Amino acid sequence: MARVCDLTGKRVQVGNNVSHANNKTKRKFYPNLQKKRFFIPEEDAWITLKVSTSALRTINKNGISAVLKKAVEQGFILY
């Protein structure tokens, strides 16, 4: 599976390891993804999403329904 947040679209970023001698080698920065189940009261159903921890904070603040609606508008979820 791809390492992409289902709600925000965060994905792996690429950068460099820089040594003390200033040698640069490629490396990856992985998003902090967690697999989490959410209850949708409007549909009376549970869904499982792979979300970043920053998306979890947004869900706690705004609610799962509002965050899902925004993710659909931005095209991250086909709902």
C-alpha cells in the first residue's frame, strides 16, 4: 500500500542525509501514518482510514464528517 494519508494527501518526501564532510545521499521522510477506525453517525457505519497524526488532530477539532467532506472536495477521497 502507498504511504499516503487518506484525508490530507500527505506522502513521502525526498531529501538528503548530510554528513559532517558535507556529503549528500538521498533519503526519504515518511509521514506519521496510523490506521484508524472512525464511526460515521450519518451512515451508521464504521470506516477504516490511514491518516496522519496531524489529520487526527484536525478530526478531533472539526469532527470526522466535516473532514471527510473537505477531503472529498479536494479529491483525496472518492465518496
